Amino acid sequence: MLSSTLFQLLCLVSAAVTQSPQYVLSNHPHAQNIPTIHQSAVQARRILNLSSIATLSTVFPEDHSTTPFENRPLNLGGDAIGLIDYYASCDPTPHEPTLLAISIATSFKNARAGSNVTLSLRYHPPSDHPPGDDIYTYSPANLPRFSLLGYIEPVSASEVKRYQMDRCFFDRHPDAVTWKPGNAIHHSWWARLVVRQVYWIGGFGDRAYIGWIPIEEWRGVAQEEVRNARLRGEHGYEKA
């Protein structure tokens, strides 16, 4: 009898400590104390600054003309493809990621053929992050991720020089200097992702905002807000 009662108590304690998410991919209709859209925009801009690798997604053009060296299957027009790529926050407008475009790369071939582009990022907590409160604290399903929808725009050499965008980019990606514009391997050029829409999943829907971030909010985040923001697992993070 005593062991049965003890077991029931342990189950109740476990259930209280580990609160299962009630809403995973949408917000609870009566959720309270979740971050505002602006706070979510600040978090997203923080992730943009912290990270430097993301998934770049494009769509194949209907015209599937290829080079003799490309073994591309037929009938790919309209199909989407997502590939990992380097980026960095080096643009004078810091809400637009800087890219080093390789002309032969599929993503940039599709972009030059007219494809819109989506850059998808997710937050990676520091390796020395403090212990979590429960199994969900650092669960990838409960960590922020978002997508930037827009198009690729070339950046002039004069602008790159004026704002030292190349130096900034190579600070984040030292190996990328090998394929800088003018290299002897592949034709390349500097570009920015002009962001038109932002879709955000801050975590489980009963404790984080999920939905579209208006472009005015995305652009309007001050750099000071980004510098002062802290995400779960970062030193100085305070749980709301």
C-alpha cells in the first residue's frame, strides 16, 4: 500500500516538473506571457547575428537548359531545393544577410533565373549552456527557428569596399576567401538577401510566439536591442 502511494506521488511530481507542450506548431488561443511580435523580431535578429550558416531554398526554373557538364534530371521546373550556405550580417542594413554567390551553384543559378529565395535559420544554444529545467528546455522542437523570404540582389564592388563587407564576411568564414570575386576557381559575386517576409516559430505555441513578423518590425529592430538580447542558454539569459 505504501509503495503504491509513493509511486503515485512520484508520478505527480514528475508531471509537475516536466510540463508537456499543449500546442506545438500554433499558439494556444488563451496563451499568456508569451513574447510579443517585437520581442520575437529581436530574438530573430539576434539569431541572425549569432549564426552564419543557414539553408538557402530556391525553385528550379521551367526552362531546364543545362551546361554539358551538368547532369540535371529533366522536368525539375517548379521543384524546390534547399541547400546549406554561408551568410553573414555584414550589410549596412543589418536586417539583410550578406551572401557570397558562386555563379555555378544551384541556388544562385535558380535565383538568377528569377526564383525567389528563402533563408531558413535555427538557434543553436552554446555548448556550455546551463542545465535545462526539463527535457523540453533545449529540445530542437522548442527552440526558435525562422525563415526569411525575399530575393537576391547584387552588391556593387564600391559598396563592398565602403562598408568592408568582404572583411566582415571572411571574419565569419575564413575559408571563403578562396572563392572571393576574382578567384581562379569559380566566378563569384557579392549579394544580399532583400527580405520581404519573415515567418517565426519561437518554440512551443503555449510559451512562444508563432506566426508572421511584419517586415516593419523586422527592419525596425535597433542594433542595441540585438546586442542586449539573450536567448535561452546564453550567459545572462533571464527566464520570463
